[in-house]
Amino acid sequence: MRNRTKLPLEALGPVLLPMQPVGILASIYPDISTDAPLELEVGFGKGLHLVNAALQNPSSRYLGIEIERKYVFFAATSVVNRGIKNVRLIAGDASLFMATHIPKGVVDVVHIYFPDPWWKKRHHKRRLVTQGFLENVLLVLKPEGMIRFATDVEAYYQMTEELLSQLSGVVRSNPESTSSVAHDMDYLTHFERKARLKGKPIFRWDLKKLV
Ligand SMILES: C[S@@+](CC[C@H](N)C(=O)[O-])C[C@H]1O[C@@H](n2cnc3c(N)ncnc32)[C@H](O)[C@@H]1O
């Protein structure tokens, strides 16, 4: 993940998708079965989790959506440099994408890691995770689909716990807190790495959609 030199757009082309309805998922993963699990990551930043997950699960399909174009290009460069075939990336707003661009009941897992905290109270409305956002995520999930969440901001975690308590048809669990790392980039995401190197605790939940 240390490659800072962005590849030219022509080289990244196959990995990047325009913001459009993802109706025909088969055609965006030409090498992978249409029955393969589909995992979505919102706000993937530099893409450490997407790259590692895609390498570990080559027969799953990964779709990332990130609002900052510079991070989309950074992550796309990592994907192309590693020859990864099962990742596609979109530059755009995950809330809009979730609400209008993805079919219902097609996603196996939605990953939400270290969303921007928007500390000031008057800015809380800019937070990615809202009741409406979670409801839209549940709509795109298959039955038994999962949301996986992590943050180092306890107040954000508590806010999401409040939102989860208002959802029905779901089961929440608390994944293992933190494991030891084997090397300098052996973290879930770049933001997890930053937080853990500073000794901060990480707060996580998983949520399963029942039907
Ligand atoms: C704190 S960073 C975390 C990045 C990454 N998940 C990690 O853990 O390293 C939050 C990321 O969410 C992205 N983001 C914020 N709002 C977004 C939105 N509405 N749609 C998509 N991405 C968004 C930001 O650009 C940023 O890359």
C-alpha cells in the first residue's frame, strides 16, 4: 500500500465505474460467477481493506464507493498494480448510491470503517451513518446479509448503537476487539492502523439482517 505513484486513467479504467445504477452486476465482473458473494465498502479511503479482502477471497466480488477522487485513484492503483480482478470502484456519495443506484437484496456484506466523525454538533447531520442510511443498507442486503462497522470515536459508536436499537429484523453482535499484527500494514484499514498506533481503543459491531 505504499505505492504513491498513481497510474494513468487508461490503466485504471477497468477498475473504475461511473456513478450509475449497478443493475447488471455480472457485466462489471466478467471473470467472476454471478452467484459469487458481493461485498460493498463505503468510504474505503486508501483501500487497504478492499485490497486485502479481495486477495483473500478471489471468488468474491468487491465494490467500493468513496467520495474523494484522490483516494479512489490511490486504491485503483493498488488494485491494478496487484492484478486484482474482483474489485470495482466508484467515486461518489455512498448515501446517494445506496439509496438509488444498487438493486435491493443483492449484497452479502456492507463494510463501514472509520466514517468521518464530524465532531461539532452542528455538523452531525453530515455523518454518513444515519437512520435513513442504515435502512437503505438493510434494503440492499440479502437475507442473512451483514453490516460490519468499526470506529475509534466512542461518541460515533454510541450514536450508531442508538440507531441500531431502533431497527427491527436484525441481530447485533460484537466482533473480537483487536488482534496482534504480523507486520506494519497488518490492520483492517489505514485509519485503524493510525488509531491503534496511537493506542486508541477500537469500537466495533456487526449486524445481521434476518430476512
Ligand atoms: C476517516 S476516513 C476512513 C477511510 C477508511 N475507511 C479507513 O478506515 O482507512 C473516511 C472516509 O470516508 C469518505 N467519505 C466521507 N463521506 C462519504 C460519502 N458520503 N460517501 C463516500 N465516502 C465518503 C472520506 O472521503 C474518507 O475517505
